[in-house]
Amino acid sequence: MSDIVIKVEELTKEYRLGTISHGTLKEDLQSWWARLRGKEDPNSLVSHPSSLPRRQGLNPHFLALDKVSFEIKRGEAVGIIGRNGAGKSTLLKILSEVTAPSGGTVKIRGRVASLLEVGTGFHPELTGRENIYLNGTILGMKRAEIQRKFDEIVAFAEIDQFIDTPVKRYSSGMYVRLAFAVAAHLDPEILIVDEVLSVGDASFQKKCLGKMEDVSKGEGRTVLFVSHNLTAIQNFCTTTMYLQGGKLVAVGKTATIVERYLGDCLSSTALVWEGNHEPNEYLTITRAKIVKARSESDEIYINEEFRIDITVEVVKQVADIAFEIFVKTLDGIVVFNSFTDCMNLGRGSSVASCHIPGNLLNNGHFTITVVISKNFSYWLVKIEDALAVDLLSCPEGTGWQGDCPGVVRPKLLWTV
Amino acid sequence: MNSSDENDDSQWTKVIRARSGWFDLRLGELWDYRDLIILLVRRDFVTIYKQTVLGPFWFMLQPLISTVIFTVIFGKIANIPTDGVPQPLFYMGGIVTWNYFAGCLNRTSDTFVANEGIFGKVYFPRLAVPLSAVIINLLNFAIQFVLFLAFLLFFLARGSNIHPNGWLLLTPLLLLQMGALGLGLGVLISSLTIKYRDLSFFVGFGIQLWMYATPIVYPMSQVPVKWQWIYLLNPVAAIVETFRYAYLGSGTIRFWQLGVSAGITVLLLGVGIVIFSRVQKTFMDTV
């Protein structure tokens, strides 16, 4: 028997932006009627092969994965890294059969369990016990299997005294612990894990990673692991794949690949963002920009103030929204999250600016995620890592010029 | 390892391709996931009754009240005949069977939209969800059926003009057929609602209309003979009529009528499952 447990050949996933299905019967009938009479489809985005797309600059075909091929051997722990939108999640979705590819093949040997989310199918009214069984079977376990591992699961989740309480009364930490515990005790030959460890507290994350390590090293199972947490990838994965824009750009030893990825990230400071994001009915962010307080050069030093300008175009008056930013390190660790109060915005364009003082962040590379939330309850727009900035150590003559450990480097008052 | 090994699909547990045939149904997987079906049934059953005072009695209340209303409106005011059967019994027989069918159809028709969250995160045979919905409705039916039997015994004891007969033995088959019909049509609609959200608005209303095209508030004998062939294109009509004939001895039923109904059921179930299986592979990209 061969050692290869996953063989992916020329895997392609295409999403069609624009109108494939119109969503309402009326428009479909219109299109159908037009085609029947040999006329131009009134709802088609690309009306004739010869004519141009109606909206310029919008490519109706978007390749989330572009001819990706690789092989994974039994017992390997493989990390998948790449920026947002590189196709990591799409790849995992296809491997776990949530969606079908548009081209290419995937061949798998052995049972696959995928953990794209923690607690899929949990029902708030059911007790912890009932949810263990339900969630376990959804993930592909048999009842008898769950019965056998039940005590282990409960012990891992550390919730023994609440096992017969409905999970809606659980704290979010308990909920996550229980959910991960179920998934961790699946016994698949291949385990697929998406960024699920970002939830839960640090000690629990450590425990989860430990468990995953046992699964891969101790029990000889294959693990595929997507994470923004490069430290976790480095500790845990022997091999790493690096995806960029739907293409597999590098596969190899984790240390080498992570280094390359970091190199790519560092060279790509993005002081301005002017892209497209998922539409909503109220507003669009047209621009996000990092602006220096004193603009002699492009460099920003750690003792200098800078601000982040977010320009929005409001198409429909909207109430109770707040601007937010998340400042993250390259490892994906959130340094801080800052937001405005809830406000109402009328139609037209507005700019929100967040002032980040000097002497706060340490030197290094930071990404900034821009968010507009509504009612403080959900995200209307979220642009992950929209901006990236390199902060430099202080210029000459203004203090210690070397590196300091830590994520922040605040200037504090000292008395001697 | 040699390369011919690698190219042979039978060497692999699973091969995922862009397009697989229309008939790649993988129904066998459902059996592997039977525990999931049972737990889904349990989940819905438990969550319906948690924090309700009356619990299963709610399911008795609805046919009871409907029976009273139908008796007053269609029996007393509109004076629609009931083939000599006591009116409450006549209506309740219809309501109980109709509820089962309508329940199956209603609960399976939003499979994709209602389970978007789970379906987007984990793979399991999607049919497990509508199948469990049919089983839940069967349980609800059982509760309501007990009520119907109680009525039946009461009227039998009073010596009313009712004659339960050998057709009773068909009950399991009738239930199976109604379940299959509800399931087939339900998964078909749920596959279409992904594309046409409008349909979901129509389902509730459509089911109501459909009830009036089925002998629930009137006996089939009221339908003019020359229109009966078209009437029987409604596969539920024959089932309801057979059910009533079996328990109450009223009305007429012929084997060919049941045959037509069974044929339509098999067709709808087949088409429904084929389209459902086709849609489940890519529906996450459209919602």
C-alpha cells in the first residue's frame, strides 16, 4: 500500500462573480424568454462573447484555487499558510467535501474528519451530554464510539459538573472547550483543522495544540492545519504549504517556507487600501490609508504619531455603526482593538480617523484590519489586514536604537 | 509504489472530482450515518418539548380544534356531505393524514436554507436532515393518530355508521408513501429555493391550497366523475381516500387509483433525490 494519503491534482475552484443565478424567478424567466427569441439576455453580465463586461474592472470569473497539485504522506503534519484570500479555506472546504471543485481531482485514502468550525451543529437547548453525541455524529462518529470516549471527552473539556446543563447556559469558554474536546477525540486517519484555535484562552489553545501533536506524532495520523498563528505552525507542522492568490507557490520544510512567507509580508507594506469588499446595503469603504503626522519621508518611527483614515461612502442612512481597527503582528496576534462609539451616518462620504500615538508599538511589522460594525453586534464590513506598516526603531540621537523584546514599547514614567 | 496503482481509483477511499454523474447518489452513506439521523430526530423532538408545559399535547390540540372548526364551517354551515360518516370523525381522519403529509413537505422544503450553517462547515450525507424530518413527523402523526383512534372507538361504541375493514393493513404502506411523497417534493423544492428564494414564500400558501384539492373537507364522491381522473393526478387524494375507507368504510377506492398515486410518488422521490444530490455539491457557493 502506498504511503500517500492525499493526492491533489490540478485542483481548481472558480467562483463566478456577477450573475449566474439571478435569485428571482422573474429574472430567470426573462433571460430564458430572451434566449428563446434569440435576443440578448437582459440580465447577463457578459451579454455576448464579443461584448465587454458591463461593469469595467470586474472579472466575472474568480479563481480561488488555480491548478493546485500536491501530495501528502501518512503521518505528516502539514501547515497551510498564506494571506487572506489566498485560497486556504477553499482548499480545506474542498478536501472536506463541503463544496465541490470546478476542476481537478482529489484522492483520499482513509477517513477524513474536518474541523472548519468549533461546535458545528451545537444546539443551545440541548445539554452538554446531548450535544456531545449530536456533534460527534455530525462529525462522522458512531454512537458506540462516542459512548466509549465519552468520559475522556468530558474530562478534556473540564466541564463534568455541567454535563447535564443546556449549553446555552455555558460560558463561551466552556462552550469552546466542549466543542473542541469532541473534535479532538474523533479518530480519523486524516484530520483537517481550520483556524479554530483562535478561540478560547491561551492555556486551552496550548492544550489543543498538544492534543493535535499527539494525534499526528503519537498516533501516526495525518493533520492539515491552517492558521495565521505562525508560532503554532512552526511548533507543530513538519511540512508547510504556502498559497498565494490561489496558487501553490511553495511547499517544503516549515522553517524555510515560513521564512519566505515572512519575507514576502515584510516587503509588502500597504499604506493605502483601495479595493473591493463584500457589499452591504448601507455603505462601502472606498479607501483606508495610513497617514504620517509629519510627512517628510515614508518611514514611520516608533516614536511618531500616525493615523489611519477610513473613507466611507454611505448610500443609505445608517444608525448605530462604529468604526473599528485591529492591529495585529505578523503572527496574527492582536495587539489591540480600538473602536468609536456608535454613531449615525447620513448619505454621502465621511472620513473616520484613528490616531495612534508614538511610543506605543514596538518596531516591526504590523497589519491593520479595518471593520465597521453595527449595534456592536455584527460586522457590516471587515477588511482583514487591509493595511500593513513597518515601524522603525528611533532615529539617531533620540534613545536606544536597538531592538527590544515585546509587542509594544510604551514610554513609561520612571522615578528613581 | 508504482504509478499505475496511483491512477486506479479503487486504490483510494474517496475520489473528489469536479463533475460526477447525475446518479452519483451515494445513498449507502446514509446507512453509515444512521446514528446521526436518530440523533437529529432526538434533537428536534427534545427541543420542541423543552420549556413547554403541555408538551406532546400541543400536537393533539391542533387537530382537535381544526376538527371543531371544520365541523362547524364545512359540516354545519356549508352542509357538505360526509358520506354518512359522523362529521367530526370524517374531518379528523382527513386532518390527521393531511397533517402528516403537509408536515413532511413543510419541514423538508427548507433543508438547505435552514441548515446553511452546518452544511457549510462539515460534510455528511445531506439527505440525513430531511429524512430525520420525515421521522419526526411520523412521531407527531403517531400522537395524533392515537387521538383519532380514541374518536373512532367512541363512535364505534355509539354504534355509528362506520366500518373499519381489511384495508387497515395498508396503513404502514400509506404512511410510507406519504412520507416518500413529502420527502421527494420537499427536497426538490429545497433544491430549487437555493436559486429561487421566492418559492419559499409560496410553500406555506401552496400547502394550504393543496389541502382543498385533496378530499379533506369533502369526500371524493363529491367530485364529478368526469373530472375524477384529473383529480387523481393529485397523489395525496388517493392516499387520504384509502385511509378513510380503511378506517371508516366510506368512499370508494380502486387499485388503479392507488397505482397512479404510487407511480407519481416514485417519480417525484426519484427526481427529488437526484436533483438534491446534484445541488448539495455546490450549493455553498450560491447561498
